[in-house]
Amino acid sequence: MTSKLTYMGTIGLAAFSCVAAAPAFAAAGTTAGTQITNTATVNYQVGGVAQGAQNASNTITVDRRVELLVEEDGTTTTEVAPGQSDAITTFRLTNKTNEVLDFALAVSQITGGTAAHGGTDSFNVSNVRIYRDNPTTGTVGSWDAGDALVTYADEVGIDASIRLFVLADIPAGLATNAVAGIRLTATANEGGTVGSQGALVTQTAGANTAGKDTVFADAAGVSDAARDGSHSDDDDYTVKTATLTVTKTSRVVSDPVNLTSNPKLIPGAVVEYCIAVANAAGGAAASPVNITDSVPTLLTFVPGSIKLGGTVTGATCDFNGTAGGSYAAPVVSGSLATVAAGQTLTLVFQATVN
């Protein structure tokens, strides 16, 4: 008689296999909350006879790794003019979290110190607003009427990057190279409900749980710490304005007695007036520049004598340029299309002494 113990001693492990789910894998990793199950199967024999397989399963839940990136979209300052409305700086917000999230958005202004592109912060902008670029209508990549005014970014997908425009108004009366620094900060909020800002995301404390835990993995921004569920970056506005200096001179070019040889201001003498407009170097072009001048009552305007866009040699205006302008007694008028930074252009005209 063979003992039962002998039969039991012949039990052998015939096979072992694991079956696991294979979720999609993006750059941010497997989607948070995904359940991954694997099952172990044990097949065995007793006395050469196969017995029923034994199975054991285990399920784990993928935790949430929260990471976001706010960065200036570009590498240069935004040049603005004094008094300009709707000056635009552009940022990109990337959701590197393995889950769709909302992001609270806030713009602040730096106070003093070096701005993102150099120069010292010296003024504040006003009427600051944030718009989200509409990727399907309007001009994608540039602010337009189709972009939505927002206080948070709604339902930003996994690995998705969105463009955000910060618009502001520039005070009047600013000098060239005045700088205003601004900062955009995004903070992770719960997603899942379109059109409604989710609650602030919080990190899971303590040991790993069986459910979906949250781990902050964001790097430090310009004003926030690493692993705080937020990220920030700076951009700036730099003023470029025309600084014009206007000089008016006159000279006698001829008289009826001396003609052009040492002419004097006697009746019948021709006087040449010059209005020279100089734009300081390093600023912006002035366009257009409109000039008016009244002819004195004891002089008579010489028809057709207006010339625009002439030059200056030393301290003397050259009677050159392009004929143009207009005369409506007693006012001479003319327009210079553009006076570039560092350039000097003139309006000249002539009149005779009564």
C-alpha cells in the first residue's frame, strides 16, 4: 500500500504565468488612476494526474505625478510705446502630469531688480489680463478676438502645451528703455469637469496607499519652490519711444541790392526758415511727424518753396528735400513720414520781407 504522503511528495509545479494590462504610455507616463492587474497561475500534478489550476491576482493603482512648466514663449523683451494699450507678452504652459488638470493662473509684477531680459524694473503696467490661445479659430499663435479671457486653464491634457497671452496697458510719459517685469504663475488644480475650476491639488502625505496618490515633481520656478504644485516664469516690457528735439533757424539767402553776396534783411530780401526734427538714437521711429509754422505778418510766403525731408550739415539746414507740404495763410504745413532713431530731417520754406 502506497502512502498518501508519498503521493503528496510527487506534487510538482508545472507552469507559472503572469498576465498584465498594457496601458498607453505617454511622455508623462501611464495615466494616473490606471489599475494594473497581474495574475499568477499554478498548474500541478498528483501521481501523474493533472489537478485543477490555482490562480492568484494582484491589482495596483498608478499614482499621480504632478509636474507643470511655465515658460516665456520667445527670447526677447516686448517693445512698447508710452500710452500703448493691449501690449502682449506670451507664455507657454505645459502639463507634464500623467492626468488632465486645471491650472489656476496669476500675473504679478516684479518690483525693482533686474528684469528677464536685462534692465532694471522701473514701472508697473495696468489693466493686466490673461487670454488662452484658441488653437482652432482666429490667428493661432497670436492674440485675437477669438481667444478666451481666463483666470485658469481648463482641462489641459496630458503632455499638452497651451499658449497664454498676458495683455497690459502701458503708462504715458515713459522714457526709452524703461522696463516693466511681469511674472506668470500656474498652480495645479483638479481636472475632470469642463468649464469649472477644480480644487487645489494636494500632495499625499505618508506612505503609499492602495488608491491613487499624488506626488509633486515640478522644478522650482523663478518665484516658487520645487515640488510645490506650481511653476512660474518672467517676461518684460521695454519702452521704445521717439525723443524729438526741434530746432528752428533762419537765414537771409538774397536781397534786391546785394543779391546773394552778404545779403541783408531789407525789404524784398528772401528769408529761408528751417524746422529741423532730430530723433535721439536708441529709441523708436517717430511716424508720422506733422509740422506747422506761421509766416510772420511782415513777410510774404514764396509759393512752392516748401521742401520736406531735407538734411542738416553742421548747424546749417540744407535747402533740399522733396517738394510738398501746403500753405493756408498764414500757416505752412508739412509731414515727415518717418524720422528714424538717430536721424534728423527738416522742413524748409522761404518768405520775402515786405
